[in-house]
Amino acid sequence: MTILFYILTCLFLVISRTTLFPILPLFDKFYDLLIPIIIYLALFRKKREGIPIVLFFGFIVDSLCGGPMGLYLIIYIWLYIIVRWMAQFFRTGSLLVMALAVTTGVAFEIVFLLGYMALLAPGASIPEDAVKTILLQLIWALLTGPVIMAMIALAQKRIDTWRTRIYADW
């Protein structure tokens, strides 16, 4: 049930990000919306739930982005591993930690993608609005990351309650 919820959420977010967000002027420079979910999975869910979902997210985004296969899969796996490891050292329920985790995750993805592009085309120039886009994405992540994670936590709590009720009747 949980994995189905995340698969449907992933599909909704990917479709929204690729079709709806680019036509809205306020959201055209928004960050990858799957990052808060990956961070939530790394911080608050078990590995047996998180790993298949992260793999699914990576395969879906890789098949839709038009880049080399496995690029986003690698980013998502490393993000999941790093956040899961870092969770040992922080109080993960704090809003500040969640905001910083999402912002750092967005920065990690940006650095990884820029590094990949630098390796692929060393002579290519950086677009003029790249700094502005990066700053906007980091600000969006700082402001909306904890809100998205709170919405995921609320939905997860309802799913867990519903699942407990269903299995308690058996």
C-alpha cells in the first residue's frame, strides 16, 4: 500500500513538473519535487520501503528526462544513502533540519548535474541565468521543503492508520 502511494505520488509530481509548472511563471524554475520525498524516505521510513521507491523514481525520471540512462538514478541513490547516513547525527523531526536537508539535496543534485555537464562538454558555456535559477531553486527548497515533507508525513500517517484498521479486522 505504501509503495503504491509513493508510485502514484511520483507519477503525479513528475507529470505536474513537466507539464503544468513550466507554464506558470512563478514555478517555472522550481526544483525537482522528488527530492523531498527521497529525503523523507531516508529519514523516516524503513529501507525495505525506501529503496524500491527510490529505484522507481530514478527509472521514471531517467526515462523522461532525455539524458543518459541512470543519471537521476545515481543522484537519487546517493542522496538517499547520504541522508540516511546523516540522520544518525541530527534530530530528524526538526523543521530546520528538514529545510536544510531538502536545500542541501537540491544543491547536491545541481552540483552533480553541473559536474556531469562539465565532464560531457568541457568547453560549453554556462547559461546566463544559471546563477539566478540555482538561487531560486535553493530558496524554493528552503521554503517549501518542510511543507512538502509535512504533507507526505500526514498522508503516510493516514495510510498507516488505514492499513492497521484493515489488517486488524482479519
